[in-house]
Amino acid sequence: MKVKIAGIQTKFVITFIFSLIASFFIYDILYSTYINFESKKYPYRFQNYTYSLSKLSSISSGVSLDTSNVNFNNKSKYKSVLSRYETKYSKYKLGFIVTDPQNKILYNSSKLPGNLNLERTYSDFLKYFNHTTNLTKYHDYIYKIPIKTGNDTSILWITASPVNIPHDSIGTLVGDKNILILIFICMLLFFIITHHRMKYINEICCGIKTIANENLNFKIRQKGHDELSEISKNINFMADKINEKIENEKKIEVSKNALITNVAHDIRSPLTSIIGFLQIIESNEYESKEEMQRFINISLKKAETMKKLTDNLFMFTKLNGGDLKLHLSTVCLNELIYQLIDEFSITFENSKLNIVDNICAENIMVTIDINLFVRALNNLMYNALKYSTKPSDVNVSLTQCNKNAVISISNKCKNLNIENVSMLFEKFYRADKSRTNPDEGSGLGLSITKSIIERHNGKIWANYDESTITFTISLPD
């Protein structure tokens, strides 16, 4: 059994989030590679000191905090406090200069010349740092902090050399162009990852068009375990159902045409005979009153045959149209079978047939429409009467099996092949394939019997073995 792991909506959301995150990484890698390559080729084109100067400002704040409570009254004090900064931030060439109120240098660990005007250098740096929006040009870093040196307040100058960092991953992701590039990469990744599902959607659309063009045997390939796969499965199921319905409608149409043809044939034959005999009587072409009476009797018999055919046809259409309402009542099936045997016994004896009954002793109660059920049994008995080998026995039995009432009627007969047995319940079917004598029957009797039994939720079937045919009815109690 296939299990739905994740819906297509969830899959698309996850894919989009993955594409968005991956696009950041890809853009960062591509941009870094590009900057590193171009910066080597054009060293001054991609200079960026923003990060370095921000870092040095942060370092200066840290130094200011550490030195605020320290009294630098000897040189060893300078080294003990400041040397760790020099070691930690050696890449910035961090240095320190201490000047007293008379601008005399008390301590100098920087690489700057001793005669440098520190105030002017500091002023120039502030102009550069505070008024330059794009820090792409190099400028020495300098910052001053007041410190205590004995009883005086001196100036600690922090000097450093900013480092060029051409790629700032945070800064480069800001800007219209960069956002557009990110969106492009994200959409490209999303398209690549979802391409196979979009291709499958197109496949489903093409399959629907194929099915819509009356190719109902076409099957859409099922792929995956999401809603798309479920859609494909349902479309295939729908196509099968439509195809099945169309085939049933074709069979119904063929059956209807056959029904009309057969009824017309079976009515035309006796009707032609009736018209012929009546024309003879009308024109006084009969030789005697006895012959006239014989013609009348034949016409009457033919009319009765037509009435029987129309009655059977009416019953058949009602049973198969679903319009017939059953009038159910509970009866003892044993008594009903005995009554049926009594009614047919004389008729069977006159035809040199002997009814052998085998009815179980236990009473079997069933809920049936008595009139319809008796008609079904009558059809089976008339069928045995017509087609039994004479003289012979007709066996009628009633048993109970698995809470079902089982009725069997068997008789010997000839001219029946095993292949014909399954066709016996088809309407207008006759085993001898002859339709030249409609007086022998309408061919609807067994079909009506089958419909009646099925309307009672029962089953009926026929078996043919060693020239004996057995009709069996299984009816729920």
C-alpha cells in the first residue's frame, strides 16, 4: 500500500525555502570568488576598509574601558596593559603612543615617526571617517584616549593600519542589483528542483487530452505518492468507469435492437396466420363449418400465443427496469413446493413424465413475493414439461445449505450442448437456435425466472451432465 509521505504543497514550500537558503550560499561563494579574482588582477579596484575601521573602533572602546581605572606611573605598566592588545591584533599593526600635557612622548610602541603632529593626523582621520560614505581609500587609523599618568592626565594615542577586506558578505547582499541576482538564483534553483514535478503535471494534462479524445483505454502513469499521483489514479479510474459505462450502453443498445427484432419476429408469425385464417373465413373459402371452426380455434391459439409473448415481455421489462415493487410475505417453502407438484402432476402424467420429489422434513421459512416466485417456479416446471425426454423422471428437491434454501429441478433432455447452458438465461435464447415456431415459447421464460430470483437476492444456475439438466435456486432464508 502506497503511503502519502508529504503533500505537493508542503513539498513546494520546502523546495522554495531550500532554494532561498541555497541561493544565499551560492551567491556568497560566487561573489567571494569573483572579488578575490578581480582584487588580485586589479588591487585598487575592490578596496574596502569598512569592516577594519569598525573593528578598530570597537578595539579602541575596549582599550578605553580597560585603561579608565589604571594609573600609568611607570613604563612597565604600559607594557602590562597594552602589549596584549598589540599581540592579539597584530594584523592591524596596533601601536600605542602616550604624550603628557606638554606633548612629550612618554611611551611609543607604534610605527609612526616621533615628530608626527598627532593632533593634525587625528583631525584628518576624523574628517575621513565621519564624512566619507564609501570607505574604499586607505587611511591610517588614530584614536586618542585620556589616561592617568601619576598626578597628570595624559593622552593615549592608538594607531593602526586598516586591512583591506574586499568582500563583506553582509554588505554585498544589500542593494537592488544584488537582490535581483539572489532572486534569479533562487528561482533558477526552484525551477530545476521542481522541473520533474512540472513535467509530470504536463504529462497528466496530455493524458487528460488523450482521454478526452475518446481514447479511454489510455492510462496516465502514476508517479510518487502525493496529490498528483492520486489525481492520476482517479483519472484512470474515471476513464475505466466511463469506458465501462459506454460498453454497457452499447450492449444495452444491441440488446434493445435484438429485443425489438425478436419481438417483431415472434409477433409477425402468429399475426400472419391469424390474418390468413380470418381472410379465408371472411371470403367464405372454407369447405365446411367444421373447417371454419378449426380456423377460428387456430387463430385463437395464435392470439393467445401473442398475448403470452406480450405478457412475458411486459414482465421482463418491469423486472429489469427496477419499477416492480415486491409484495413480500413469509411462507413455508415446503408447502409451496408440494402445492406446485400437485398442480403439475396430472399434466406431467399425461405427457408420460413422473415427478419425483425429495423435500426435506424441516420446514424452511422464506420471505418472498409469492406471485412472482410461483411464476419463476412455474417457468422451470413448464420448461421441464416441454423439453424432457419422454418417458422419464423429473426430480424436484428442497434442501437447506448454509442458511440458504436450495431448490433443484432436473430432467433428462437431448440436443443440448454444455456450451449452451450458460446461454439459457439470455432473453429470446432457444437451445435449438430455431425461431420458426414461436408457439414453442417466447424465449423469455428462463430470463424472467433469473430476474425474479435475483430480485429476491437469490441465485440461479444450470448444470448439464449425462443428458440431464439441473436448474438450482439458492435463496436466503
